Amino acid sequence: MKASSGEDRTRYSEDELREFETLINKKLDKAKDEYRILKETLNRNNDEGTDATSGGNTKVLEDGAETAEKENLSQLAARQQKYIMNLENALIRIKNGTYGICSVTGKLIPKERLIAVPHTTQSIEAKMMQQD
């Protein structure tokens, strides 16, 4: 039996999966920290939203800017939460042995892509097919 090259393989080895797991766990810890900071910032902004000392138009402008900032923070927090969920799903795929296999083509996703986007479920080729 010949040694398997990248093209012939249908899944990553246990060692490779452990490497990906370590990478994902590091990204997950960082993502959770960033999410916690976003939530704390949002909560702090909500607490400070009762200050009515300034009068007239400046208050209206400040309220508008504050509202926009809260919306931006909320969107960032939602995006971060989705990213965390995607990373956690990747860990599940590692455990059940389907990690790194393209959900569209069934081929092995190149290691370089998984290092860059460890939560991906598609190869570049599958992603490009969807965009056409």
C-alpha cells in the first residue's frame, strides 16, 4: 500500500485533528474574551444612559451617537457570538471525525484554508461554486 498523499486522503489524522483542536480552542478563548468585553461595554453604556445634565440640541446629538454606538456594539456582539458557535461546531466535527471534509464536495479541505478559517465547512472550490 502506498503512502497517502493529500489528494488521496479522505480525512485528517488524529495528530492533525489535535493540532486543529488546539488552534480552535485558542481562537475560542480569545473570541469569548472579546465577546465578554463587548457585553460589558454594552451593559456599561446602558447604565450611563440616564445622564440628563446637558440641555438642548447637544443632548439629542449625543443620544443619536450613543444609539449608533450601541447598535454597532450589538452587531459586533452578535457576530462574535455566531463566530463562537461556529468554532464550537468545528470542535464537534473534530470529535465525530468529519472535520476538514468539505460539506459540498466531500473532499478534504486544504490544511492552509483550515488554518486560516478553522471553522469552515467548505473548500474554496465549493465556496466559489455558490457565488456563481
